[in-house]
Amino acid sequence: MSNPKPPPTRRARWFAVALLALLAGYGVWLGTRVVVVAGGADSSGYLNSARLLAAGQAFTPLQVPAEFGGPGAVPPIHFTPVGFFPRSGHPADLAPTYPSGLPLQFAAASRLFGWTAGPLLVLVAAALGAVALSYLLGREFGLAPALAATGAALLAVNPVFVFTSLQPLSDTVATTWVLAAAWAALRARFHPGWALVAGAAFALAVLVRPTNLLLGPAVALLIGRDWRRLLWLVAGGLPGAAWLAGYQHALYGHALASGYGDIFAAFGWQYGGPTARHFGAWLARLLPPVLLVLPLVALAHPTTRGWRVSALVLGAATLIGCYLFYEVSHEVWWCLRFILPALPLLVLAGLLGVEALARGPGQRWPRGFRLAAALVLLLWGLGAAGYWHRRLEPLQVRPQELAYATGAAAARELFPAGALVVCQAFSGNLLFHTGHPVLRWDQVSPEDFARYARLAASAGRPVRALLFDAERAAAFRRCPGPWREVARRGQVGLWELGPLTAPAASP
């Protein structure tokens, strides 16, 4: 047991009050900007899966118009919304693509607060939790309050973190549970029961993002070599592991299978070079670049190196190293969301490098050195964040996602009941918000569409299309016919297919 901490001074209490006020203000700012819409593949996939779990279901039926012969008579992918895939051996069922961790949390919150407020509260609570835990973890590592607060602030203003916190994505939530596991692991030094909490938090981190399993060795290092604490860690994770195995076996036929199919096919050595340059360039833009070097200082100094800082570096390096070889990691700036759980670990290791300098070159005036370093890093980080927020516009996610809500509302209003809707981006959205069967234009050939259109016409089923302007040309090349736009909602067009009396040019 360590010695009891001295009672906080008045200055420390005021600092804590100021931090809580800033955190509350940040929560209000986020809460007014979060948008909960079943939009593209990710957001609709998570929300559709959550609704199934809330209803006690694992699958959703494949909607194929009866005149096409039913689910077993057609390629199911033609009618599969994004965020789902045809269940092997069960042609009438669709299984969710995405892991169950985030949908479980959405489902639980939505049962209490509804399908708008529930997921919104989960997203805001996760963002606030990640920021608060970043500070608390820094304090557990012995950082001065100013340095720990700087680390939390750098996470809060990071454009990638803001981007993933404003919509139904798993990245912020995964980061929060990783930080919770690390913090509880350190607390286990004082009471073994915290190791149980660490195991449960780590299990949730893996349920939300399976690749977080790679952080297991880092969490075990933070727990230490006490076998009792390690047993508590494993015990805390067992319920989550049992759920994961049972869920994946039920949906995908094997405890180790996932909705991503052959995920290893998406990884390759050839992506390492481009992704390393991409990650390095964007990390140096979105963070004070010195923080990328300072972990080496922490590892080199005798007063800071050790198993704890090694755990931070190991965790960050393992996760970043994994996604270096993922085929899409280098495509755009927001692909850094894949390594978001590693970001606060990397920052914290860098701040421990500042602490090493305070005990080395700055040891004659350590308190002033820490405050000055915290101020420089904070101003540097805020300046970089402000610049890149203007350039990257992560807040534009709200109007972009609201376009899905507008399109779904227009479809409910203007499309006849039972209409077959040609779409791709809107397919998961329509599953969540309407009862219309969908036909994926990106999965059919012109010959497929011509056959479906004839069968639908003979059965008296109307055929409509709900398309973003950016996908319209490609959609009508694959689904040609006498299309007529019947309504427009911003960048979204609502179309109807006219009588198939003669071949017609595509719009």
C-alpha cells in the first residue's frame, strides 16, 4: 500500500473545478453537434444491428419481392443493404457486418432514452469519458496536473477524435474503453478488484473493435506481474469473451469468424510504406511533432523508463503497426480513426518524455519547466487543431449525415408502399427508416436490372430510386431505363421508373 495522499490544496481544488467546467462545456458543445442518423454503411450498420439486439434478434430477413422468386431464387447480394451480408447457408437471412460492442451500448441506451437520445448520449459520454480518462491516466502515471490536462486537451481538440465523436462510429467508444482498461489496470496496484474492472473494460474494448485485442499485452504489463491481479484481469474479461464467441458462432458459424469475412485479405505488406508516410505526416500535423519523439526520451531516462512507459509504447506501436498494413489506412486523413485508441497512449508516452526532461536538463527548476512545456504543447496543439479544423471541416459531418435523414423522410412521403428502391448509399438507411425493399445498383448488371424491372412491372410493383447526385450517373449506367426525377432534396434525387414500352436512354 502507498502512503495516503495529502489533502488537496485550495489551488488544486480550483484547478479541478476549472477542468470539470471545461469538460462540461465540451460536452454541451459536442451534444449540440452530434448527429444520430442511420446514414452510410458504418452508421446505418451499427444502428440497424442495435435495433436487432434491442428486439432480441440477431438477423434481419432478406427482402426480395415475391415476383422475383424469393430469397433462394436470386443472388442475395442484389438486395442486401450496406452493413449486412447474406448469411451462409440461410438465404432468407442477413447478418450484421459490424462487431456487436457498439450496437449493444446503443441498444441499451435506446431502450431507456429512445433511438435518437440514446445513441447520442452514448457518443457524448464516450467522448467525455475518453478526455477525462486521458487526464486521470496521466495523473496515475505521475504527471503534473498541467501536463495531464494538456494531454487530455490535445485529444479533445484533435480533428479525428471530433470527427468520430459526432456520428455513430466505433472509434471514440473503442478509445474510451481502452483508456478505462489502462486506468483500472494501474488502479489495481492499490486494490486487486480494479483488475476485474480492467478485464471487463478491456473486453468491451475488444467487443467494440476486435483489433483492440492486440493491446492485451500492454494492459497485462500495466497490471504487473502479480498473479492474483492477472487472474482478476482474466476473470473480468471472461463474460465479454463468452459473448463474443457465442455471438460470432451464431452469426458467422465459428467463434473466431467475423462479419468482415476473410479480414486477412485486406492486409498486405505492400501497404506498409504508403501508410507509414500517411500516418507520420498526419500525426505530425495534428499533434505537436515533438510528441512523436519524446517517448524515446521517456524510455531512455532512468527515472521514467520501466514497465509502465514500456506498456504505453508497446500498445501504441502494436496497434499502429497492425494498421500500417491495412489496405485503406492510407486513403484519407480520417483513416487515422483506425489508430485512434493508440493516440492518447502515444501522447501520454510523450508527456512522460517531458517529465524525463524535467528531471534531467530542467531539474533546477522542474515545476517551471513542466508548466512551460505544458503551455507550449497546449498552444501548439490548439493552433494546429484550429488550422486543420478549418481545412478538414470535421464538423461538416452533421449536414452530410442529415442528408440521409432528409432522403429517408422524402422516400416515406413520396414513394408508394412496397416500391422497390434502387440505391446503394441509402440502402442501410432505408432498412432502418422505411419498409421498402432495396435493389443495390452497385451489385447488379444492366441485364439483371432489365429482368427485375420487367418482373416488377408485370406484378404492378413500382420501381423508384433514391440517389445522391454523386452516384446517379453510375447507378443509371447499371440500371438503365426511362427514369424521371420526381423530387429533389438538396443533393439527393428521388426518381421513378416509367413504363418499359421501349428502350430508353439513361438520364
